[in-house]
Amino acid sequence: MEQNNTNLTYSQAIAELEKIVREMQSENCSIDNLSALTSRSLELLKVCKAKLQSTDAEVKKILATLEESQQ
């Protein structure tokens, strides 16, 4: 909807997801928009998952480096 996925930060993706949820829960949400909102939500969830996995891998790498330096 609003931004290209490659430029989104995790915080921006979460904020947009929250906005979509509010819109879906409002009385003004039309059935016609529901499909587009659901599709965009899936895209945003994929962005969040990828960023979380990337961060997890980086943290594990840092922890492994710390463990090696302590031996």
C-alpha cells in the first residue's frame, strides 16, 4: 500500500500492520478492500519474518564469536 517492501524497517512494517488491523476492525472497512488489505498484511508479515530471521542469525554469529574468544 504505502511503501516498497525493500525500504521498510521492521518498525514501519509493524506500524502499517497495526494500521491495517485497525482499518479491518472498523465499521468503514468494505469487503472490496478486504482482499487488498489481507494481501498487504501478508507482504508485511514476510518482511517482519525476514528481518527477525536476519537479526537472529546476526545475534547467533556474535554469540559464537564471543564464545570463541573466551576459550
